Amino acid sequence: MKFNTNLKRWIAGTIVLCHAGVLAVPAMAAVEQEAFGRAKPGTEGSVSQSDLERLQELVKHMQMRLQDFTPQAKASTAKIKELNQQKQALQTKTAQQILALRSNIALETAKAVADLRAEAKLFKDKTIAQRQEQTAKLIEQRQTIMEGLFNQLADAKDDTSRNAALTKITQQMAAWEPKKLQRDFKELPWGRPDSKVPAPVTAQDFKKLGSALESYQAHSNEKLVINPLYKAQKNISALSPDEIWKQATPTVLTTSSVGQWQKIAFNGMTLSDQNKWPVLASLPVATLAEDLKANEDVQITQEIKDLAKDLDHNPAKIYKWVYDNIEFVPTYGSIQGSAYTLETKRGNATDTSSLLIALLRASGIPARYVSGTIDVPAEVAKDWVGGVNHLSAAGNLIGQGGVPSVIIMNGGKESHLRMEHIWVEAKMDFIPSKGAVQTNGQNNPNIEDSWVPLDASYKRYERTKGIDLAKEVPFDAEDFLNKAKQGATVDEANGSVQNLNNANIEIATKAYQDKVEAYLKQKHPNATVGDVLGTSKIKTYKSKMLSPVLPYEVVAVVRDYHTLPDTMRHYFHLNVYDATDPYASQMGSYAVQFKILSTQLRGKPLALSFRPTTDADAQAIVNALPKPDASGNIDPSKLPKSLSSSIRMTGEITLDGQVLKTLPNYALGTEIQAQMGFMSPNNSWSLPNKQFSAGEYHAIGYNMQGIGKPQMGWLKAKLEAAKTRIESKDEAQIKMLNNHDVIGTMLQAVVQSYFSLNDAQDETLERQLGVISNSYMSFGTFSTSIQGGYSWGVLRSAQFAGMVMDIDRIGATIVDKDNKQSNLLAFTKQQGPRQSLNENLVPEQFFNDPNSIQKNVEGVSATKILKLASDQGQKIYQVDRSNINTTLPQLNHSSQVITDISNAVASGKVVTISEKSINFNGWKGSGYTIIDPNTGSGAYMISGGFNGGAISMPPAYSIFFAIAAIAFVVGLFVAGTVLAIALLLLAIVMLGCGLANYTQDGIYGDWAAVGVGIVISLLGSIATSGASIATVIGIIASGAFVGTRFSTRCVEA
């Protein structure tokens, strides 16, 4: 790849980000590891707050504050009296505030009921109109109940009766409020898995199984074996195939010379009389039909068939191609399958074996999996997993990937890595061709085809070092901190900082980035990306023949598989709780349970979406749209900002537009509680809670072990095809489109680009920081956003509220090459603010016109909100157990945010938050980070309890996306072609902007906005800076370049 000006800017910007990202390493609090978000029904978000919502917040705040007035066991009489006085004062004030809101709430409720009844008259369907009337009556009934409770409060003559009335109001409102899933901050969503794994199986383990093992074998169609012949190969396993054959015989191996080779390889063991090759003598020798069939993991696609043909269906050529082209990833089990492994060109031992088996089976060559335990020499293991410097680092990395393993010591030194492993056995012509010629036994009918072991995942690498930019372009971290503090108020004791010198931060970070870029231009004008970052290439398999043995010592062979068991597979789950049961989440009562093998995903668009349940529901949506004028134009300002909840929507889980699971039908805007995510064989992750609203379109993005370029290219092609059809204005062409083709593809392109961008930045930074990082089972959504409109807990409408990026998990296996925890924390903590910022930058860049200065689409994320709050002069707090009691009273945020802070700190986490919420571009809410100071794992939250970013856009855009997502074509064309074309013009605008910003890799501009990294990593060495100032400057530095644009894309030249 050429190293052009754009790539120099990319490198320079990302290097700066790396420095900035680790600023908080020495701090007890951590730089944030962001997570994911979107605003939902409540007091904050893009919808303005009503007086009823103010009442709800008022009551919740009172409940939380009352806990502060509970005296401790040894409190003095005076202290108890003081607390009681404060408690009474709070209750008195709250009662006054409630009564002050009473009349306005009554007016709001009356208007809501009147609007519902007026809208009911417009519904042509009687069933929908009846639903509307039932909603209106229920709101009236609840208003009457609350009026009675307000009267009791107003008539209270003393503290006792007043407090009793307050309690009744609180209890009644809590009973009506929709139940929400509780967030558990013990397990944070962004971080690395635990490296604790069981030890791999050895021969001694089988002896312990005794009769249980025999019983298992008796009921199994496949033999469970331990093959002692594998152990004999350790004498020659380090030799190349050519060296092995050279020692066996100087001439072509024939039947007569087999015995000579066996004496070298198997310590004198000989072939059986049946001339079976001894490699798998104790495994089943019969070829079964399953040895040639496709299955869930071994997908024999047209691409695989074509590749097998290109390789002449030759086992030696097939093995060499897989060995030379598939990068090893140290994880466990079947994740990608053969098809996606071919696309991504990387995979673990199981994935690589799946591809090898698929190519062999496509060539008519029987092949199967074998699992066992192997010993890998220390030097080889360190190179194999990514080029670490210590075997403990290799063990740490594959442990995070779920591979059972232990380090073997010899003479007090790390000698071998013993690990569970998967390889392949294929039945082929092996004598005398050594796999180079496949004739299906026609060369010598007296010699039966042989089962030969093949491991295309086990390989060595050639690596070159890049330029140590941190060394070549020194950064004065202490000077940076001093400049950031100029004019600031820093209170380390209270954990707050205010009025950071943002101008100095921006100047310094931009100056350093320019310095790095200038250095690269002056000192390395002709350098390639590899020259700057370093390279890592697979050492090619040079032999034209196959080795008769595996290149390592086999400690135990566990069993062979035609088809892998579920215990080796990864699944994606989406479980939906019963919406009719308010306690479903506590009781585990699911309305829908769905799971799909990760190997079936194959980079295809996965989505949760909704369609009108009946034709009448679809017609109700169409009737709510404005009619075009005589010229066919519509006024975007007249598009409805909400729709009635009397419309019913049916949920669907789809893969590439095909329905896999149908959900129940819900009232439009209903909050749906769920759990979603990957479940892996050897990892203890639990499924994170997830919230949807009926009517939203959720593009579910995932990054299991990296994203293939063909996947991004396929999404771009889908965007182009949709745009072409819409621009044709041909009704027949447009009717061929659906919500997945247009809305779904745009949303998928954004969320997959988010993961792709993170990977590209991580790859740049890890090479500079001496870290090995591999994406691992990450997932999240980019979606339209609907906020339910409620009156006394009764859903009455669905309001359109822009879009939301909600990344539920960013997983990665990460290790410092020297296995140093401090360096690992440094890398982990620079990721958070950067990846948080990307949650608003990626959608902004996708939907804004690159040729226009004006931004129609802007978003917020945890990082950006904290930067904006700092710009406003707000105090930024770091909250932990030492200061939570004094800090919480200083904060002005929603009750949900305060609850999150309390729960997070109680579980030992550190929270960074501004003193109050912000209002940006119509979005009102909070941004805060929750970090585990020991691991760097974290959550980067915005109001609503989401890990991500909220995206604001012009009403026409927001409404178009929301309506098109639930009624694209189906609803629009009911109203006629003219209206459909008028609305679809908005789709053309959106698709045009997306395509203009889109690249094959899904990586695009605003690199300067994330160019603060290496600054923070260097600042991390200043341990005396203190927790608050270090962490806050790290976040501010990460957001410092939001307004400094690079209109460049990082593409291969």
C-alpha cells in the first residue's frame, strides 16, 4: 500500500489519539471505556419534558434524597434531630412543588385525551378507533385517581398526613410506571474476557473417566479415542516435510520404502498388513458419507467450489493456499465457519479447519475434524499468537479467547504451551505422491488411500518493526498537563476539575499531530504503511508435498468429528420478555427465544424490525401522512412527528431480509425488554439487557473476529442499487424495494463501518504501543428511535426521535507483548474515549454532505458530552467510594443517571460525569463513563441508559426514517405513486450522502476528531497528576478535534 498524504494524516491523527488515550492510566479512576446509547422515553432525550414528567422526576429525586437522611447506628441525638429536620424540609418542599404542577398536569392530561378522541374519529377501521377510545378512558380514570391523591396532599394539616399523602402518590406512580430492566455494572460491556480457562485434556484424564467414558462411547456413533501413534511423531515434528522425506528415502517413496520412513518417524512401528498409513491407525478408518457433506460449519459455497477448482482439487495445493492466506486468531470453537473465514481471511484453528475441510470435500476428498491436546514450543507459541515476548503473554491471550491451556515449565523456565487444539484429517492418495497428486487410488490399486493429518492454522510469521513515533517525535506530557491546567480550578480532594484550558489542549494536540505528520513527510517521504507501522506476514508453506505428521507433539487425541458438537459452537441470542407481564424480566419469562449459529451469520445483515400487523394498521399510517399538492410536492414540516399507539406492529428478526422469527404484535411505541448477544463455549459472559420500542428498525451489527472487505463492498453495492431504483422513478422498480433494502442497508452500513473503523484504529495503535489486540464477539445496533408518549403510565403515542448508536459489547482479546498490566491498561483506556467518540462521528460523517460546510446531522456520545460540558465551564467530577456522599448532592441529573452512578460506585467502579446535563442541537441529557480501575473495562453511557450515541437530524429526515422503517412501499404506495416519490426523494438525499462518504473498508473522514491518542498514552506516565485531572484531560483531548476536519478517506492506493 502506498503511503500517501491521506495515510500520513491518518497515522498522525491516530498516533496523537494513542497518546491521549492513556492519560488516566496512573489515575485511580480510569479513562472511559465507552459503551453505547440512545435516548428513550423519560425526562431526557430529544423530546421536550412535560409537567407530568417533571412530577415523575420530582418524586424519584425525593425518594433518593430521603435515603440520605437515615441516621447511622451510632449517630448522636443532635445529628438525628438535624437529619429529621432536613427530611421534613425536603418533604414539605416536594409537596409544594407537586401542588404547583397540579393544574398544568390536569390541562396536559385533558389535552392528551381530547387529541386521542379527535384522532379516533379519523380512523376508518373500527377496531383501531376502539383501541384509541380505550386508551383515552384509561387515562381519564388514572387522572381521577391522582386528583384524589392530590386533594389528600392539599388537605394535609400536619407532617404525618402530608407524608402519608406523598407516600400514596409515590406508590401509585411507581405501580403505573413501565418496568425497566435493571443494569448490572459488575460486568461492564466494553473490555476483554477473563483469561481463566480449564486445563486441556490429557491421557490421564481419560483414565479418570472410567465407566462413564465407556458408556459414552457405547452410545456414540463416532469413536472416542486416544491415539498413541501421535506421540511418536514428536521425534520429527520440528522438521519440514522436505526434510522428513529426505531422511526417509532419497528416492520417491514407494510401498517398499515405507518401512524405512516409519523407523524414523515412529520408532520402529510398522504398517499393518492392510497397508494402511499409520497416522490414524487407531481412529475409525472407514469413510462415511458425512466426510464429504456440507454442514453448519463446513459451508460449501460457490466461492469455495470455485477456489477448489482453481486449486485443481489437489490436496497439497489446497493445504498450501489455506496455510498461506488465513491469518491465525487465538480463540476457541467454531465462530465463522468456512464461508466467512474465506471472506475475512482470518480465523481460529476451528474456523481454519472448517475452510480446509470445505475445500477438500468440495474436491471429493473425505475430511474430518480431530480434537486433541498439543504441546507447542515456547518460541513458536509466542510467534504464532501474534509475536509476543513472553510465553505468559501467549497463554494470557489464548486464555481470553477461551482456549483451554497451561504453561509447561522445564528447569524453572517456560518450556511449552499445552493447549486444546483442532486439526484436520483427510483421506487421500499419499503413497507415493505425498498428496501432490490425487488419483483416488488409481496409481496403485494395492495401496489404499491414507488418512493424513493436516493443520493449516499452525504457522510462523515474518515480522518487521515500524517506526517508534513516540520516540522519534517526543511529546512533553508534563508540559501538556501544565498548559491544560492554566486557569483551571482543580480540586483533587473533591475529585473535580473546572475550566480546563481547552484552547491549550486543542492547540497542543493539533501541534503534535502536525509534528508527527511533518516528520513522516520529511524523514520518510517514500515510506509505505508497513514501513511506518511494521509488518506481519505469514511465512509461506514452501513444500509441494504434504507432511505425514503434525508439526508439534500431540499429547492426547480426544476424538474425531464429521460435524462439530454444540459445545464447540458460538450462538447469537435474542430473547424477548413477555410484554404483558410487568415482572417478566425478574422471573425470566420470555415471550420469544431466538438463537442462531454464529457461523450462519456470515457477515449478512441481521435486524430486528417491525411491520404493520394488519392492512388496517398500514392504512392508518398512510392516512396520517400529508397529501401532496397539485404539483406533487409535500411540505416536510407537515409530516407527523408522532403516530398513535393504537396502531399495532409485529416484530420480525431477519437475516439478509429473510424472516427467521416472528415476534408478537405490540402497540406502536411499546417498550420491549430483551436480552441480546453472543454466548460462547468457554467464556462466562452473560447476555446484556436490551430495550427496543415497537416500530423501530434495529440494524444489528457484529464483529466476531474482524470484518471482511467483501462485506463492506456488498453493503455499498446494496446502497447503490437502492439509489438507482429510487432515482429511476419507475414504480415497478421502486416496489421491488423494502425497508431492509433502503433503511436497513443504510443503518447496517453505519454500524458495520463503526466496527471497521475501530479495528483500523486499533491496528495502528497496537503496533505503536506494543500490544496484541483481536476483535472478539462484539455487537450492537444502529437504529431509528421512537419514544413513547405516556400519560400516567398509559402509552398513547409514538414520537420520532432521530437515531441511536447502541453498542452493547465491544470485546477484544488484548495482551501486552511483555504481559505488563500497566501497558495493557494504557492501551485499554485509550480505546474508550476514542470508540465513544466514533459513535457520533461515524453517523455524522455518513449522513452529512461532504461537499457542504453545513452539518444537517449531529450527534452526541459520552466523550462528546463531557467535552461540551467542559466547554460550558461545568465542573467535571470523578466519583468513587471516597467521595460519592459529598458529590451526589452537587449533581443535577435525572434519577436514572443518579441511580446508575450509585450502583456503579457500589460495585467498585469509577464514574466521570459533569455537574449537570447539557442541551445540544435539541438533545438534552447526560453523558458519563463507568470504568473498572483494575482492568480498564467500562461503559460509556448517555441518558436513557444506553452505551452509545444519539443522533439528531432535521425533522424531515428523522420522520422519514421512522415512517419508512415501518411502512416502506407497503404503506407509501397505498397513497399513490406521487406521494411515494415525493417522500423517497429524501431517501435519495440520504443515500447520496452515505455513498459519497463510503469506502470499501467502511473507513472514512474526520480522522482529526479522533487524533488524540498517543498524547494520552504518554501523559499516562505522569502518576503525580492525580485521578481527576488526568482522566478529564484525557476525555477532553479525545474530543478536542471534533471541529478540526480532515476531509480524507483511508483507502488502499
